[in-house]
Amino acid sequence: MGCLDDEGPQDRAAEHKRLAPLLRAWRLTAGLTRGRRKALSQKEVAEAADVSERWYRSLETGGTVSLPPEVLDRLAQALSLGVDERLTLYAHALRGSAFTRPYTVGREGLPDSLRRLVESPLHAPAYLMDHAWNVIGHNAYMAVWFPWIVRDPAPNLLRWALTSPEARAQLTDWHVHAEHYLAQLRFSLLNWPEDRTLDELLDEVLEVAECRRIWHGPTQVLAYRQGHRFRLRLPHVSAQDLTVSTQVLLSPHHPGVRFVMLLQDRAGPAR
């Protein structure tokens, strides 16, 4: 993993290249939201954000421009960005937020407090995951529901979900999960631009034809799957499909580490 100070022109160009399609997609979404059949023009976005058209064009084509907070706020409003999109834009401008600074933590380096939290007697599957979807801690319920975590010496949730035939059988509406995971991966690539393991993870999942189609389709970005409801088909756990919702907690002192619980939901079918 490199340092920010070690980044060269190619690293910065790659990061800008990732932001450009997002800006174009956001302009299109903003136009459609306003009842049009086409994207807002660069000029319209620039006027709404109170910046020059040349400045915005430079941003969208990967140029180096100043991004003070007040400009970010106006730009986010001009593009009608939601929470996930705002986080992505701000992280790009700030070179990663306080919650997405490079931080490496393995099983051995896991803080005792977090380990005790995930291993506490919760009556639901729970796990700890780093910014690259490496599962670095889990409770007994998670091991029973997803035994691949125990079998794999270096379990990675995103790799399993997108490349494993087992995941297609267990995750109902697999293509929806694939869309969500790839949207999250796009968010992470902009938040941790210096982490080459994320680039390697992207290369690996794009070997799957459906993942390539989704990745090169409509551009989406997603920060976290907080509150996402979905169904699981786990015959070794239940004869019927299980409906669960994800609850995600972030650790302020350990950037990138997520505590995730799968809460069984009996309120009705998942969306």
C-alpha cells in the first residue's frame, strides 16, 4: 500500500478517471429527476454551483481544480446528490475522509474491544470486515450460516459473493447483490485510491461476465448497505428462505473497519 506523498501523475489520473463517469451519471440523473429526457448540461451545473463552466469541465475531465468545502456543497446541491454520492465526492476532494484513511488490521491485530463485541452472545450472525471486505472477525452464528468463512484461511465477502457458485445459490436475486457490491467497490476505489488490493479485487470480479456487464452499465455508487433487506436460501439453517436486514456500525478509531449484523426480519418479504 502506497502513501499519499508517493503518488505520481498516473495515480492521480486514475483517480480522476474514476470520478469522471460518476459526474456524468449524476448529471444525467439530475436531468431525469427534473423531468427531462437528458442530462443537465455542464453549463447548467456550473451556473447552479456558482462556478465557471471551464472549472466544471476541467473537474469532469480529470483536471486539477480547487475544491473548497463551500464549492463542494454547492456542487452536491446542483447535482441533487444523495448521501452516498456526497460521501464519494467529498472523499475525492479530501483524498479520503477521516473514516477512510489507509489502515491495515488483520486477525492478529484486531483490537480486543472489537473482538469481544463481535464474539459476544448475539443471537444473530455478526462479523467484522475491513475496507476491502476481508472478514477479520465473526461470531458462531456467522460461521454456521456461512461455513466458507471457517474453511477459507483469508475470507473475503465481496470475492465470495461475486465469484462463488455457492453465493448464487444462497443469495436470492443475486444480480441485485452484484449491483450493490460493485457500487460499493466503486465507492471504495475512490476513497482508498492508493490501495492496490482493491484494484486487484476489481480485476478478479470482472472476470465474471455478469459483473463486467454491470460494471460497464449505468454508473452507481453506494457507501454502505445499512438497513438493506434481502432473502437468503440456507437449507442447512432453515427449510424456508430467511429475510434479513443488515445493520452496519463504523469504528471511529479504526478507519475502514465495519461491524455488521444480519438481523432476521419477520416483517414481510425483502425488497
